[in-house]
Amino acid sequence: MLTSIQLMAAMPSTAPVAPTKPYMVKSEHGDRQDPYYWLRDDKREAPEVLAYLNAENQYYQQYADHYKTLNKTLADEIIGRVKQDDSTVPAIKGDYSYYTRFEQGKEYPIYARKPKAGGTEQVMLDVNSMAQGKDFYQISNYQVSPNQQLLAYAEDTTGRRNYNLKVRDLRTGKDLPTVITGAEASLAWSADNSQLFYIEKDPQTLLGTKVRRHTLGQDVTKDELLYEEKDSSFYMGVGNTADDQYVVVWLGSTVSNEMLVLKSDDKSGKFTSIAPRQRDFKYEVEHIDNRWVIMTDWDAPNYRLMTVKDDQIGDRSRWQPLLAHNPDVFIDSFQLFTDYLVINERSNGLDRVRLMPWSDLSKAQYVESDEAAYVAKTDNNPEQNSQWLRYRYTSLTTPSSVYEMHMKTGEKRLLKEQEVLGGFDKNNYQTERVWATAQDGTKIPVSLLYKKGLKKDGTAPLYQYAYGSYGISSAPSFRSTVISLVDRGFVYAIAHIRGGQEMGRAWYENGKLLKKVNTFTDFIDVTDYLVTEKYAAKDKVFAMGGSAGGLLMGAIANMAPEKYRGLVAHVPFVDVVTTMLDESIPLTTNEFDEWGNPKQKAYYDYMLSYSPYDQLKKQAYPAMLVTTGLHDSQVQYFEPAKWVAKLRTIKTDQQPLLFRTTMEAGHGGKSGRFSRLIEVADEYAFILSLLPASPKF
């Protein structure tokens, strides 16, 4: 392998230089010049913009060509761990057993089923054939009708999450002629299989705004409007309850939400609210035995459970207590069975499953583990009358495993452990949970993975990951790809920083809005801890984050560039203020309670103080790989494009700065499973190329 010095010498002599053009971003709190604003092209067809993106792609490829042998080695390793002809554990519902499988060498899944009583397989959707001739193709959701003869599904052909909804007759294998376009991916069925409920998107913002009822065989233009959301800060979703008795519309913002319900056998009715929306009040519902079970933060920051009868919905004062709030236990979600209540909870930063019989909720049992850091969560349990609970268990050393547990007897059986090929042996690896101290004294949990026998002598390279936004927790679950780094001596660290919800609701509240900087400083403090404790060498620290985690990468690049050898920022949200000022951009208005509304001066000033694009300055930066998708609807491609263009003109170092745009993909990258793994190999090859030449690298 080339050394990093040799690699720098072999780089193309000149990086693309984006021209500057005057443009003023106006705000009542101050106008700002943005000379790279011209890189925004909402139609994705301006020749000058495409030429620049293609030039950056060419520059990236020229650089990557110098370690293409390493890249291929990594890709072969990573793909070689995948059991290519794999399938999921079948889940029984009604008369059929449903599962997903992959075939050798093929990129996309096959959704299939078999009769529960036995018989031949029926392929419902072969995504490989459906994706032929398309640069991007993804089935994002499907729902089988109550009589199990029809299948409604949502397809994305651009990566922009603007879905086409289709219905397939499973008796013939043919799609019905009607196609619903410009929709969200969520779907629900009426009890008699004749009506489909869906959400229509606003064509500009791509936000779901209207719930419609489509009668099969009827022209889409006649679809009945059942509800229209006027508040652009709310997302929308629709689905059926687990018992199929109701259609539920979920309306949610960062700090409040509302659930609307309609009996699925009511062909002409309107939706009724479980409880009216109210700021700083959230709840989720599920139905069983003529009552609703409600998970709510009403006087309960970590959530509690309540219940209300079918004929008493609409007024939360009628809700009755079911499971009390616990300040040390965060209730994440729940599932209902005829005889048992099952809770997915988080305590001490770990995901656990708690089971309680309805006959006595004080009698609880847990899914146990002898590992320091792990994830246990309920899996697909489509039938409420089952005595068997299906759950999924994983850790940084244990591949994803599906178990069944008899809720009465406690009998447990392993149904499937993800098979990892390529000579993987989980006994060769060690997972550990440590606690780093933040600047304000807060203890930050960190999940570690490394090869057994690691000498904590401060010489190992470190690959540190975090997300830290929206209350989304980063679970210490198994990733077969990262083994390629760990086998080469890396320590892999997940920093459970504030902004997530690993330690309860307060963990999230202390990492958003006017406390957002805690997210960034927590990450840096974790890095310092791991270096001080000699888990890692201070000159071999690498960090990765995507989307809001890409914002994290941009922030630490400005705040502590000397602490990182290299950074990888996937689809990064880096132009915070300009994006949040523009309500025509998808997601902007929904995000005000996460980041703040820049129309208010306090938020404008605070967001400006950490916005990576605005805070770039003349200093040395780490080596950086930045990626995006041209059709990304979550974080628009022009944010990282502008950031990289500006960074090229202002940084004082000679470290590589690479920018790759996938021209046929969106926020999630390419759609094929192998294509995605090759992108991971690209990232790892970039990281490894920055280390000194060594036989183990």
C-alpha cells in the first residue's frame, strides 16, 4: 500500500474550483453573502451544476484509483461475509407464512409466502425483476389485504422518497391498472379489502398533507379527502392496528402529536381523534379487546402507559393509569398480546424487553444477557393471540438473532442467527461499555468493539461513530462490515452522545435547540477519553456520521480539527441557517422544534454559531470524505456541495478533501445491497489509505 505521503504526491494536482457568484441570503437578523448558492438546482438539470458535481466525482475517482487494490480487497471481504441466498424467519399471519429472501448474486429482495398448512412458495414481489433497467429502485412498504388476496406496495424509482402506490392481485400476480403517484409510503386497508388509505404529498415540500381513501377500480381523481393537515410542522403516517380493527392516522411533530382513528369496516365514516393535539404532549396507541392502550409523556418525561375504552376516546381526562412513569426507565414502544403486555424499554443506556401478564402487571420478567452492551427488542409479532413472543437480540459481537420465548413457561428457542461467512468467529472479539466524562461532568456511555488481546497502549487506530439528534438512539448492534476495520487493529466506538435518547428523554432535551452544542462537545470528549485511556492513538482517530450525524462531523471539524486524522460525512446537514430559513425545502418546517426557528433571533444566532458552512475558517482540517445523493430529499445535495466548495478555498492544510455525488440515488445511497456494501468499502479504503503502511493494514 502507498503511504499517506506517497498518496498525497500521487493525487491529481488541482481539485475542482467552484466559481463564486454574489447572492444574499436575507434575514431580519442579518443578511449573509453566499457565493456558492448557485449550486442549488431544484430540477437537478442545470449544466453548470452537473458539470461541477461530475468534476468532483472525477477528482474523487482519480484519488481512489491509487488504492483500488485495497478497495477491491475490502469489497470482497465485506461482501464475502454476506450469506447471499439468505432469508428471514417466516412470520405467520392468517393462512400464510410470510418471509423475505435473497438469491445468490442478486441485489434486491424477494417478498414471498407459503400456505401455513404447507405448500409451494408464492412470490409476491421479485424486486430484482422490478428493478431491471432502473438506476434506483426500492420497495419501501407493502401491506397485504385482510383476505390476503391483494398486496398494496410503495415503490421509489428516484431515491427521493416520492412514492408510487400500486396494488397487486396475488391470485394472478398482476398489478391493477390504477397507480397512485406522489404519495407517502404508508398504507392501510379497509376490512372488506375494497379501500386503500394513503397520504398525498405536497409536490413542492414533499411533506404528506392529505389523507385520502381510494376505492379499488375507481379513478384516482375521485379519491375521497378524509383529512388535510394545515400545520407544516407535522409529519403524517397511516396504518392499521395490530388487530386490523382500525385505520390509524399518525400526525406528529418534534414535541407533540395526534392520533386519528376510524373503524376499518366503516366505509364512509370520518376519523376521530384519540385526544386533541397539545404542545409538549405526545402519545402512541394500539388496540386490543375493545380498548386502546396509550404510551404517553403526559406528566411522564420517560413515558407511561394508560388505557381508554373505545367509546370514551376524544378526551384524555378519561384515560386510566396502566403502567406508572419511572424516571430511570424510558419506555420506547410496546406490543399487545391477548394475555401479555410487552414493553421495549431503555435503562442505563441498554435496550431491554419486559413481559408482564395482564392478570398481574407487577410480575415482570426480562430478556436477559450476559454481555456488557447489547440490544434486545421485540420483532415481528403479527398475531395478538400468540403465546410466543418473538424478539431480536444482538450486540457488537453477536450477529442479529431471532428468538421465540413462551411467555407463560419461559421456554426459549433460537430461530435464526444471522450467518456471517468469511471465517468470522464472534469469540475472537470483545465488547465493552465505558463512560466518558463530558465538560459539564455528565457521564457519556460508549460502546466499544475490538479484537481480543488488544493492548491498551495508545497505538490502535480508532473509528468513532455517533448520530445524536431527534432522540434517535445508536444501538450497539452487530455490523459485519466494521469487522474489516477491527481485524486490522481498529477500536470501533459508538458514542451515545446527548441528542439521542439512550439515557431517557432528558438525554434528548439536553442535546437539541439551545443545547445542541452538547452533542458536539460530548463527541469530542469521548474522543479525548479514549485517547487518554489508551484505547486509541491520538494521531489515528477517525470519525464518521451521516445526515444529522454529518452535521456533527462538520461541527467537530471546525471545533477540534487537530483531534482527528480523518472524517467521513455522509449526506451531511451542514448549511443549517440557510436551510432552516427556507420553508420550501422538504423537512424545514418540521424541524423547528429540533433546531429552532431562525426567524427568532436567539435561535438564529445560536444556529449560526455552530452551522458548519458558516463557521468554516482559515485553519488546518482533517482529511475528509463527503458523500451525497443528487436526488436526496432529506438533506439536499447542494448543502455538502457548497460546504466542500467553500472549504477548498479556506482550509490551510494539504490533506485530501474528497466529494462524491451518487447521481442516481437519494438520502439512503444506492438501492442494491451489494452496491451499498461497495460504498462502505470505499469509505474504509479511504480511511486505511491515511494510515502508515503496515502489513496488517
